[in-house]
Amino acid sequence: MPKHLRSAWNRTLFRLATLLVIAALGGWLVGAFWQVLAIGALCVVAWQFWRLRAVLRRLTARARLQPAQGDGVWNELDRLLHRGQLGMRTRKRRLLAMLRAYRAATAALPDALVVIDRSTQRVQWFNKAATTLLGLRHPTDLNAPVNQCLQPLPMSHWLSAGRNAEPMLDATSPANPDLRLNLRLIPYSDQYWLLVARDVSKLLRLEEMRRDFVANVSHELRTPLTVVHGYLDMLDADEFPEWKPILEEMQKQSNRMTQLVEDLLTLSRLEVQDSLTDEHIAMGSMLATLRREAEALSRKRQTILVEDCGDIDLWGSNKELHSAFSNLVSNAVRYTPVGGTITIAFAREGDGAVLSVRDTGYGIPASHLPRITERFYRVSTSRSRESGGTGLGLSIVKHVLNLHQARLEIDSAVGQGSTFSVHFGPARVHRRESALPLPQSLTA
């Protein structure tokens, strides 16, 4: 106990004891000892109850009451309560100021924020942007089912995924069909979800403009490049020995630019394509073709190996998958030094299948792996130019695999080579000896 409180407590006890002693002496002098002592004790109890009433009054009063002056224990209690009330009011004002600041910040955000109760899936709170982007109205939609408020968005199936819910990309706004939204579900506590909706209409229009620009420019470049390439083929380098190195370099760069234009056109076509004409792909013939292409590109500078499980094929677009596999194989040949080994393997993976291309090349640093499928991204610019790559191969591979509901995994270490694995789900696989019809999951 602090010294000043102990001193106040002692003073109070001394005063009470003194009052009782005086009452006892007075009762002894008048010959009514017990009666006067009882009256003194009752006065002490009444005084204590009166001071207790004052404390309760302070605790329940809305007005700010000044503490009583004095040095007794009740006065110390009064001052402590007054100090606690002042501190509580200060903290309350600070919390209210923070709450107002947070409300102002959420109101200024361009993104819609909606707090959803996880157990009842009802709207608990939303900011101003949620009215513009999602059509929520205050207070009508407070505590209303989120499925009802955000129709026609498929909220039930999406919310049921919880922490595993993928962002809902390019969703149409319930408030304005012209707006395109990116929805993200954040489970920020055990009781609530935070739904974040962002207007991506401008980004999508810019992306569409970019695709159209690249496609149009690539298409327009095709004709002049064909003319230049044709005239270069007509020139005989043997007739102009002094021009031979120049003509060879011009033909090399012309071929490279032609390949770049073709890759850009292919990528532009894949970006706008949302379905495929599926067919039976004989993987035995596919692997044989990939081996011939790798050997032609390698010119016996590397060893080409093929491993085939021999009992399954794929459903999909033969042209597109050949383009993707060929890109992986040609990359392995380009970036594997002389004497290295390239292994093309196709095998079962549970109910699915996996095609992998392993090489003993330079390897890829781990910092580059997250971005390696981006268009024009190069791990080493100088080495890519020497190999003649366009920087679009893996981007084409990614888009082709997305159309086949497949995924690309890359495992690489510097100096130890790389493994590019393409994983297909069960719907894309069937046994070679059974001519099965195309699965309904792919034709739907």
C-alpha cells in the first residue's frame, strides 16, 4: 500500500477509535456506559454509510463532481475515483477520435469494404464505396443476408470456401453492369470476414487496348517483314563475298523478328481465347515429334532422352499443346551447354498425368522464378540474345496450360539444371488402348 494511503487509513482508524473512547467515557460518567457507547457506534456506522453514499453518487453521476477535501481514507478513495474517471474520459475521447479517423479513412477509400459475420453470413458494416460499387444501402442492408444484398453474385459458393476462396476476378457489379470488380475475401478474425471490392474497369479496358495494339501492330509488321525476308532470300551471298557476313546477319535478324511477330500473334490469340476444340492427343507420336525437333535444334551437341509410361494419352488441342511442349524443349536445348542431357518424360501422376522437361543447363536463380512466365522477362538478356529466344515462350506455355486447366511447376538450381513440369488433371487423361469419348466435363 502506498505511504499516503497507509497514513490516511491510520488517521481514519484513529478518529473512529477516539470517537468510541469519548462515547465510552461519557457513558461511564453519566452511569449509562453501554447505552452511550451504542449510540456512538451507531453514529460511526451512519457516517460510514453516508460516505459510501457519496462514493456511489460519484460513480453513477454523469456530471463531473469535484472530490471532497480532506485527509481521511474516504477522501483518498474519492480522489482515486476522480483520477480514474478523468483517465477513462481521456481514453474514451482518444478512442472516439481514432474511430472517427478510421471512419473517415474508410469513407475516403475507393475500394468497397464489407464486414460479414462468418456464422450467419450477414452484413455487419460497410463503407461509402460499397454503395457505389455493390449497391448496398444504409441502414436497409445492415444485418441482411449477404447473398440477398449482392445478387446476382454467386456469394454462397464463394463464402463456403472461406480461407481457401480464390479472388473473384472480373465480376459484374450488382449496382452498375458497366463496372467490373475484383472481389477478395479476407478472414481477418474467427468471427468476421472482410469483403474487399475494387473497380478494375479501367484496368481491363487498358488491358484490352494493349492486346488490340499488340495484335494490330504484329499483324501489320508481318507483311513488310515477309517482303524484306523474301528479298534477302533472293540475294546470293556467294555473288557478293564482301557482303556475305552482312547478308547472313540480316537474314538471322529478319528470322528472329519474324519469329517474334509470330509469337506475339500467338499470344494475342491465346489471351482472348476462352475455349478449345478438344481432340485425342496420341502422346507417343507427340513425344517422338518433340524428340526430332530437339535433335534438329541440338545438332548432337546435347543428349536427348525420352521416357514414356506408354499407357495414357491426353484430351486437348494438339496444336496448342505441341506449341507449349515445343517451347519447353527448345528452351532446354538453348540453355543447356554442349555435352549436357535433356530428358522429356511423360508419366502418370495419381489420376492425372505429368510431362516434364529436365535439363542439366545453367539453372535459374530462385529470385527469378516468380516472374519467369511474364512476357519478355529474361533471366539473362545477353544469353537470351545469343540463343535467339524472343522472351515469349513461357508466357505462351502459361496461357496454353490455363486453357487446358493444367499448371506449370518449375524446379531449378543454379549450376544444377532445371525441371519444367506440366501437370494435367484426371479429366484430361485416358488410357491409350480404350477409345473413350470426350469427357462431358470438357465438352460442357
